[in-house]
Amino acid sequence: GENTAIRIPNPYFNDFFVACNDFARYFPDDKKLPEVLMKFGETLFNLGYYEQAKQAYITVVNRNMDTGFTIQAYSMIAQSAFKQEDYITAEKWFRRVKEEFPDSTQYVQKAETMIASAKFKLAEQLKQQGKVEYAAQAFENIAAESKNPGIAERALLKAALEYEKTGERTKAIIIYENLRYRFPNSNKVDESLFKAAALAEELPDYKRAAEDYLELFKLRPNSIYASKALFNAAICYENLQDLDRAAQIYEKYALNFREDAQQYLEALVKVGEIAMGKKNKGKARQMFTRVLREYSAFIQQGKSVDEYLPAEAQYKLGDMFFEEYRNVKLVDPLVVNLKKKQRLFKQVVLACQNTAKYKVADWTTAALYRIGEAYEEFGQAFIDAPRPKGLNPEMLSKYEKSLKSKVDPLKQKALETYRQNLRLAEENNIQNNWIQLSRERAEKLTIELGLAKADPAAAASKPEISDKTRFNEK
């Protein structure tokens, strides 16, 4: 055959190779020859000359001598081919080990492992060639057939990943989900369940996603994925409109995870919102108040927390006061109800002013609009109040004039508040629904009060919230 120059680390190797060659030439039938050739092949293998090593081992096999080196030669031919990345040849020779020497446990176990490794490498070659679907199927087959847990697990995860790439999300999800059954002690159980759930969300299959997220939390409560999984499960139930279940999981999140201050506060706000939507005012008030308390605690601890959530919680507390305030009608007992409405009005205004202190554009503009609405509501309550009985036309006319003198200043205050909101919006380049509503109400009140020719930006009294407000970035 072809001569190959071999680089050797020292002269002793040259002497060794010459001796091996001479032995084979002069003693071709000697019983020691297979042993010499095995040592010759081993040395070549260790030096990285895998083709030459393989040929030496093949020579041992081809001589058909009854020695104990045949199985070892098979194994080394296969290993040499594996090193050459000739995985098909490697698999063939490892299979011969299994088939011809089934009782040689040590060699058979190694052969099984190397067969799986060869298949794994072939699957990776398919992936590199862009044959992703074939690669995914190959990895899946390896996982099903391999008795080596490490290789089988790696192949299973590779199969799922390749199915993801082909867009076959459902296949990927099934594999990720099944990992926990086949390899319950794997350190990849949490990651695989998280991936399964995330893919299920993309389908979207929110029920399946929620179940996978919750299974992750159940099996690996201390995982780095656990907190995110629990929070995501709650979001999935929200998407399913199962708000009771969502609220339960958000509360469970808040009970177990406080490290991420932002997400912790968001969970509390979510519970409050759900309670508010279900008219459970006590629960909602409890949650929103807790958000404010916990936010203050985080700030005192030096943690960086966005102001958006406490601003939202404060506004919604004010919104709850507003609903209660609006439901108070100026009917008998008039004095009692008037005092109650005045008290609630102050609570609404104070809550809205406290909202603005967080300097969050969305909630500050909402708060200013709500103050303006509160002034209008007070005026409307006077208008809707029952008229005293027994008034003649003249007395009724005087009563209506007196009523107008009470209502118009409230409308004026509402108008000033809406205008303030519009000024803040212009100065801070804000445009949202609250600003649009403020603009509509300001235009209508300007006409009602006969101020259509007046400067629409003018304010006649102290603003409800500082005109110098500058908003924090969301």
C-alpha cells in the first residue's frame, strides 16, 4: 500500500516500529504475531494515525488465527473508524462485537454505547447538512433504542430541539413533557417542562401550558425556572378566563417568591384586579393597599422598583372610592348623605393626588381625569336631587337659580382640572385615552358654562396636581 511518513516523539518509537515490521516479515506464522500487531496498532492509535492503526487491527482479524485478540481487534477497528468520523464503519464493527461475542459483557456494553454515539454523530451530520427533520427523527430513534441513559437523554433533548426548528411544535412538546417520565432524576426536567409549556403557549394551548408550568413547580420548586413557571401558569389561566384559578396561582406566587420585587408586586396587583372585577371590594382593597406597603418596604431596602405598579394600585384604590362616591345620592336623609358624599369626595381626590406623586404618565392623567369627573358628579348629584315639595313656580325658579349657583362652580373646577390634564399632556408629549376624554369633557363644559370664547388653556384657581410634574420613564 501507500507509505505514510509518521512523526514520532522520540527515536525509541522508530526502533519499535522497525522491530514490529521485522517480526511480521520474518515470523509470519508465529503465535506471537497477533500480540505484536495489536501493540503496533495501539501505538499508532495513540499517536493519532487512525487509518494505519485500523489496518494493523484488520490484519489481526484477517489472519484468522485462534487468539484472544479478535474481539479487541474488532473494538479497536471500530474506535479507529470513529476517530476518523467514519461512523457507519464504526457502527458496523461495534455490531460485530455484539453479535459475535454476546457473552463478553464488558465489550458488549462498550459496543452498545459506541453504537449509540455513532448514530448520534450521524444525526448531527444530518443536522449540519440542513436535513433537520431527518436529524430529529434520528435523534428520537437513538433515544428510544439506546440503553445508555446519558446518550438517550441527550438524544431526546436534541430531537425536541430539532422538531422545534422544523415547526413541529406538538412533537417537541411531547418529547419535552416525556423527559420527566423516562429520566425522573434528570437535571433537565425543569428546563424541558418550561420549554414544553412555552411552546404550548405559542400554539396557543393555554391549558396544556399551565399544566406543564405547574408540574414544573411541583417537581422542582427550587428550580431557577420555578418562579417564572408559576407566574406564567397564572397568565395562562387568565387567558383561559379562569380568573379564580389565576388569582389562586398569583397568590401562591406571592407566597413563595418575593425576590423579584417587580413581578411580586405585579402578582399582587393582578389578584386585586381580579377581585375588583368580581366585586370583591374588600379583597381588592386589601391587595392594592398591600402593594403600596410592600413597595415602600422595597424602596427602604434599597431595591430598584418601577413606580408603575404602585401608581396603578393607588389609582385603583381611588377608583373604588369613586364608585362608592358616585353611588351616594342626595336624597333623604339629605344631611347624612351630603356629608357622606363630601367625605368620599375628599378620599377620591386624595387618592388621585397620591397617584400623581408616582409621576407615571398613564396613571397621573387617569387621576386628573377622575378628579374632574368627581367634581362633575357632585354637580350632577345636586341636579338629580329631588326638589322640595310644595314649591310654587316662583319659588321653584328661585330654587333652580340657587342650584345653578352651586353647580356651576363645580363644573368650573372640573373644567380647570381637565385643562390642567391637557397642559400636562402637551408639555410631556402624552397622548392616551384619559387625555382624549379630558379634551371631550373640557370642550363640552366650555360650551355649557358659556366660555367658548375664553382661552381653553386658562386655569382660574390652584391646580389639583402641580403643573410642574415631570413623568418617570415607564
